[in-house]
Amino acid sequence: MSSSLCIHYHRDFDGMVSAAVLAEILRAKMGEDPTWKSVNYDQRDNWGEFQAGQRFAIVDFHFHPRAEYWFDHHPTTFLTEELRAQYKPSDRWNWDETSPSCPPLILAHAREHWQYVAPARFDEMARWSDIIDAARYTNVEQALFGEDPALRIARAMTVAPSQDWCDELVAAMTVGDLDSVAAREDVEKAHQRASRNRDKALEQFPPTVLSKTDGVVHFDASSNKIRRERFAAFYHHPEARYLVGVIPTRAGFHVSCGENPWSPLPGTAHIGEIMERYGGGGHRSVGGANPPSLADARRVAHEVAQLLRRSLHASR
């Protein structure tokens, strides 16, 4: 077995901060010199054999019984009931589905079990992880046009030049604060490009809408000529309760689903559990899946939209 430990993290802002935080904790308290590499939902095939013969940790992603350290907050983290039965809280494993994001969970665990005192920059990263991962933005304008360093980094990640770029940003987060990471030339360049994409996406979104009935916006932005913006539906349709649609990814097509975080009415469905039926996952208010083809993705999006409409009807 390899002697070095690799931290595998979900490829988003929350996951990157989680990896940086755990890396520094393991260096300070466990004498480890870890590496890190991102993972995503399309890498769950043959999960039991994941990184066979290697030492690894997992943060902000599915439970694995061979992980030496594991932290997550997703309610859909256990891929099977057998895996669920193998989880027991310990000084190296912790799961809390009530946590808005993963970094605060790791920091609280490290304080309790390893007497780790986090630097202020990690507390700040954790605060922004909660905001970004749980969509706790003040309003849709902050979500779309916010200029805080964390928001600039998160937007820059939407045009990451490669999967490995996220690993570079994790390295920067282990030694610097959000201001210094956001000030990197590559981050600034990506942010400028992503901001142009955002403006284009907001312009292109209305024609992608297939239906906007009963509080659910159903769209199809599967063309690679169409820019994608997570909150475009709520920018154009603030009255909507849910959005669900198809978007392209490097690996194929993704069905994205989310609840309007600024709706005065509470959601009625658990999106993560719905998307889990289609091989994906997520939280109560947001989730996604990666069906094997465009036709499958369109079918799944249509079915999920119908499920959400029925859920809203039942609550009336």
C-alpha cells in the first residue's frame, strides 16, 4: 500500500475548501504530507474498488469504508444500505447532514478530537462555503454579480481550464486567504471569462425554457452553444419555486435541479433523494444526476419536473 495519503474532494468551492482545511489539519496534527485530487459523480462506478491499494481520505463526497479520514454533509452520501451500515462516527469519520457545507464540520471535529485551533482564514472560508453551497446569498443579485473574493473564485471555477486546476487552487488555499487566491492572475482571468459567460447565459436563458407552469421552470440548455448560469431561472422568473433542466458537461449531460432560495414558501420535495433515483444525489434543496445520454437526460428532467409539480399540488 502507498505510504502517502491523497485527499479526494468534490469538485466545487465547498469541496476545495474542505480539502485545504483537512490537508493543513493532517500536517499539523497527524504528521501527514497529503496530496489531493478532485472527484465527481461520474467517478462512482465500481465504487468498492476506488483507489484500491492506496491510502486516501474523502471530503464532501460519498462514504467509503476504506477512507482513513472521511467527512461529508450530503444526505445521499451512502450509495448502498450496506455502506450505511458500515459507518460509525469516530475520531476520523464524521457525517452531519444538517451542516450547510463540509468545512465547518471538519473544523468542529478537529477542535473536539484533535485540539486544532483554526486560523481566521479557514473560519472565513468555512463561512463562505456555507453561503455558496447552501445558496444562502442575500438575493439573486449577490449570487449572480457578487464581487467578494469567495464569489469570484466560485465563479472562476465554472470555466476551469482543466480538472487539475482545482487542485492548484486547493494548494493556494492551504497557504493563503481568499483575497490572495482571488488575486491570482489565473483566477482573475477565469473570473473575467466567467462573468462574460454569465451575461451571455442570462441573455440566452429565456429561449431554453420548455415550460414554466405550476411553479416549476423546466429548461433544456443541452446545446454547447448555450451558456449556463445556475440562477438564471430565478433571475428571469423570481416567482418560480423550482428549476430543472439539462446542461452539457465534459463527461456528457447533467440534469440540474434546484429550489428557489429566495421563495417565501418552503420547498415540498427532497431534491437530493429524487435525483438519487436517477444515479445522482444532493441536498434537500439542490441536486443533480448524470444520465448516460442526452435522450436519458431529457427524459429524467421531464420526469423530475412532473414529480416537483405533483409535490407542489399535493401541498396546496
